[in-house]
Amino acid sequence: MPDLPLDPNVLAMLRRLSPPGGPDVLLDVLRLFQADLPARVTALDTALEAGDIGLVERTAHAIKGSAGNIGARTLYAECKRLEDAARAGQLQQVRATTVALKHEAERVRVAIRELMA
């Protein structure tokens, strides 16, 4: 199976949470993630520019939790790598992982947009 930005099993589980005739839980969760992600990525960039590794770690942790909720497995893994690198004070690894995280965040954003179309 190719490396999908969103796990179809998690998406199916979220869809099943919707009550008959009620709001679409999957779309609501994806909308929230989509609305929140740009600010979190900006916060990550700002923290990195300021050299605030603690804030980098906390922001990566927050994105990781949201990514896990929607089945963005690779984004989750990149966030975990970033958290670990920040915790260890490995600034070069933090910078490299931030680039990878932002790339994966864009893949997830595009996948969500396609799902919501």
C-alpha cells in the first residue's frame, strides 16, 4: 500500500461516529485540523527562528496529537521525530525534521481538501 497521507481505516472509523441524520464527525474533525494547522506550523517556524526549542517541542507535540486523531500517520511520525530531536537539543536535526514535517503537513492538507471537495 502506498504511503497515504491519511489512514483510510481511521477515516472510516471517524465517519462511523456520525449519528444518522446528524453532523458528519469526519468532516468536522478534518475542518478543525485544517483550520488549526497553519497557525501551528507558523508557531513552529517562529519558535525555531527564536531558538525556543521548548516551544518547538510543545508545538510538535500538539500537531502530533491532532495528526494521530485524523490518521495522518507519517505526519505523526515526523512530529515525534521533531519532539525527540528538540528534547535532545539537536538543533540541526530539529531544522531538518521541521522541513520534513512541513512537507508532510502540506500533503495532509491537500488530502483533506480533496476529501472535502
